[in-house]
Amino acid sequence: MEHLNKMIASNLAGLRKSRGLSLDRTAELTGVSKAMLAQIEKGKSNPTVSTLWKIANGLQVSFSYFMKEDKVSFIKINKEDISAVEDEEGGYRVFPYFKFQPDRKFEIYTVELEPGCVHGAKTHLGEEYLLVRDGALTVSLDGEEHQLNTGDALQFSGNTMHSYENKAANTASFFLLMYYPEPEA
Amino acid sequence: MEHLNKMIASNLAGLRKSRGLSLDRTAELTGVSKAMLAQIEKGKSNPTVSTLWKIANGLQVSFSYFMKEDKVSFIKINKEDISAVEDEEGGYRVFPYFKFQPDRKFEIYTVELEPGCVHGAKTHLGEEYLLVRDGALTVSLDGEEHQLNTGDALQFSGNTMHSYENKAANTASFFLLMYYPEPEA
DNA sequence: TACATATGTACGTTATATTGAACAATAACT
DNA sequence: AGTTATTGTTCAATATAACGTACATATGTA
């Protein structure tokens, strides 16, 4: 795993440099010895998981930070460019923002639900993260109702029987993130 | 790091069992010795990053799979339960919803920016997904300005120099998702 | 400039990660 | 029942992860 250790090496060295931290200071923050940090940065050692964990925690980055490779670019999306997908009655409208891609394991929508409408969703893999943008929403999970208001949020597993309902007088609007962490065996 | 090794232990043992793999077969698939696999599963050893990487690749799961903790069935967040983090002038307020966890590679915030305020963010790793909930927002990427209105969205790499500015007369509010992708193996 | 401090590198010691092989227990087959 | 194969466990040898310390170099200050 020469390649892996090289990735870790460059990411740790780059992070430390970008923060202007000395090896001494980093050793204090992480609880890993200066000598070990230097070895890791030079790709001369293959750290244990615990050691890398200590480093990640001490430097307050994610574990996977050390395994990243560069990506660049931006994407701008204007609301007018998005075509809504509606259900048959038109009361449930989905605006897709970021569709699923293999190298990105989630997709993001905004959803609008008209007063009096209920939308039962099929169970699915992954997890849902729902953040209420505006209005009131009732989410049923395995028959248990949860009342959400503007600014509230809810996360649940997609294999839960779930439905969204707008019992209020005004349109409800929410952000919906579908996350697919791993293919299960 | 007893806790970490216990997590890895139970996740590896659970995965292997769910696939009906013997230690011998797993050793073949991963290139890690049977004895080592057994030790890891018993939490009796603290594997190096390379070893765990070999196991992840051999079993075709992501590295962070081994660090997941059991999931709760759902999490509900009420807006009143969230404490905002403000900058010095109070014009930039961050509401953390889902903080980063090793088994979930993103975190979600809502942000409010008062009229006339500008917030320069530190460059960081990962990607940002920004969706304007309400108001108008000017995002500068490496000096290039992007004008976003309600319902617009923007995705960009976090290592871009970026700042958020509200040049309008009303508070701007947006959802911010910070994503830290896993590298391709 | 001289001196003090900070920083990174090199070194040797100890603990342990990792292995191949042997062993014990269990399951499958005849 | 006896035999063979499979599976997980144990053991000891080897390599190296990780450390504290010393040293070399760079930086900052008076």
C-alpha cells in the first residue's frame, strides 16, 4: 500500500502546512509523537488505525480526509432551470437539484406539498434527511406521526414505511436528501 | 482506542457473517492472514491503515464502513433545540443540523446572513452544496462572484477561496451541505 | 553578531502488528 | 462409528509502529 501511505502523507503534510502548525504543536493536539508524525508525512510508516484516528480527531478533520484526492469545479443551478416532477394530482412536486452519481452517494431535492395532500413513498435503500424550509409537514414513519414545522428536520432510514402529509392551510416546502451509504451484501 | 477497535471488530465480524464467509476465504479475498482477521474481529489488535484498507478492498466496502455505529431509527430536530454559532458581529449565524460522523460523509447546516454582511470562509477539503432557502446571496469563488436567489443552488470545491455576502435589504438564508467524499480505490 | 528558541531529523528501544504453522473443535461424509 | 474436511484458536518468530531523546538546522530576538 505504497499509494495509500503516500496519499496520507501528502494530505497530512498539506493540512499541517495550511494551518501553519509545527510538528511539536501537532503532536500536542493529536497525542501522536512528533517522530511518528514526521514518518507518516514522509510516507515512511504505515500507521495503525488508532494512530490515524487520533490525528484526525486532534486536527478535527474526518478520517477520510487523509484519503482524499483532489476535485475541482463548481456547478450553479438556477431555480428556473429545474423541471418539477409532479404526482398525478400535482399536489406533490419534486425539484431535483443534484442527481445521484457513483462518486457522490446522495441526491438532493426540494419538494412542495400542497395543503391537503399526502404522498406515500416507497420504501427504499439508504437514508433520508429532511429539512423543512417553510410550512408544516406531517411525516409518518411506520405509522408513527411526526409533526415538523419550519426549520425542523428529520432523519430516518429509507426502509421505514413513510409518507408525507400537509394538513395545514399553506404549501409546505422542504429539502430532501437521499443518502446511499453503501451497497449492502 | 478501545472503542474504535471494538467498532471495527463488530463491523467486520458482522459483515463476514452476513456474507457467510469463513476466515480462510476472507483471508484469500483480502490478503490479510486468517490469524490477523480473527484478532481484529475479537478487538485484540489495532490494525494498521493498510491492513484495514486491504480488508475493505477485498470485501468491497468503503474504508469507513468499519467505523459505523448502529443507527437509530430516526432523528428529529426541532429548530428551537439548535444553538446558532455566530461570528463576531452576529451577522452570520450557523445552525448545525447533522454533524459529521465517520459513517456519514457530510454535515448539514442552515446559515443566516444579515443584510450588508460578508463572511469569508477558510478553504477546506470536500465539497460544498449550497441551496438558497430565502433571499439573495452573492458567493465569491476565487474572486468570481455568483449571484444566487431564492431556490438557486451552487456546488463548489471547498478548496476554492470563497465568501458569502448579502448585498440585499433582507436576511438571506441558505442550506449548506459539506460533503467529504471517499476516494476511488 | 551572538544567543535562545523553534523546528525537523535521526537514532535506538520497546511494544505490538502480522504472519505461517500447528492445534483443537466442529461439521460433513462414508 | 470412523474418517476427512472445514473452521476458528493458539503460538512463536519476524518486522515495524511508535515512542522519547538527542542532534542538526532554521528562525527570531536583543
